[in-house]
Amino acid sequence: MRYAVVVLCFAFLSLAACSQGEAENRTGQQAAPPVAAAPTSAAALPKANGFLTVTPPEAMQLINARQGLVMIDVRSPQELSEGVIKGSHNVPLWPVMQGQLNLPKDTPLLVICAVGGRSYAAGQALVRWGFKEVYNLKGGIDGWKRAGLPLQ
């Protein structure tokens, strides 16, 4: 019974997260505004106070400027053939959702998936597990590729 409840909760979160804009409006979370020019320092970047969805260009700026940022790619191993962001770590979605990520809670995290739905759900779960600075890559790897950003 417990397993069924967890699976149903996960399914609901995944479906709700696939419509990021609607989910963000319902939860009061807003995506960061578009970045007009590259900031000159990490202080100029949007900072998650809990959870924040960022565009691919903003994510690239975070990767380049945010000390200690850990990138968690929750896609399946089969999906990785589309390419990965350099320095990202493939971590199965289910352990992330269960709070089994063994990192200090003050570690800044960028969560990545294929189109942004699973990473949104995983990011929300990570905040519930106590992580204080979690970023979701808007559009996932698909959005990253459309923005012309590099993959390995």
C-alpha cells in the first residue's frame, strides 16, 4: 500500500511538472526573467531561495560562475545518448525523489532532465528534503540544445 501511495504521488508530481508554467503559477514560483547581457559576477545571477527555474543561458551562467554548483541529470542512461552537459552527474530519478542524495544541504544544485518536467518534480522534492538552493533547467536538455549550448 505504501509503495502505491508513493507511486501515485510521483505520477501526480510528474504530470503536474510537465506543464511547468502552470505548475509555477499554482505554487507561486516564477521563472527568472530573461538575461539581457551576461553578468560580470556571480552576485548578478538569480539566486534560488529554495527553488528556481532558470533558462538555459542563465543555467550556463550559473555553471560558469557559481562555486560548488552540482549538476544532477535525472534522465535514464538511454537518454544520455542525446548528449550531456559537461560536469553533470547522472543520478536516477527515484533515489533523488526519495531523498537519497548524499550531499550537504547547502550544496547548490542544478537539476536536468529531457524537457524540464522530471527535473521540476525532482527539484521540488529536493527542497522538501532540505536543500536550500535548487535550480531547474527550463526546457531540459531539449531547451539547452535549442539555445545552441554545448553538449558532450
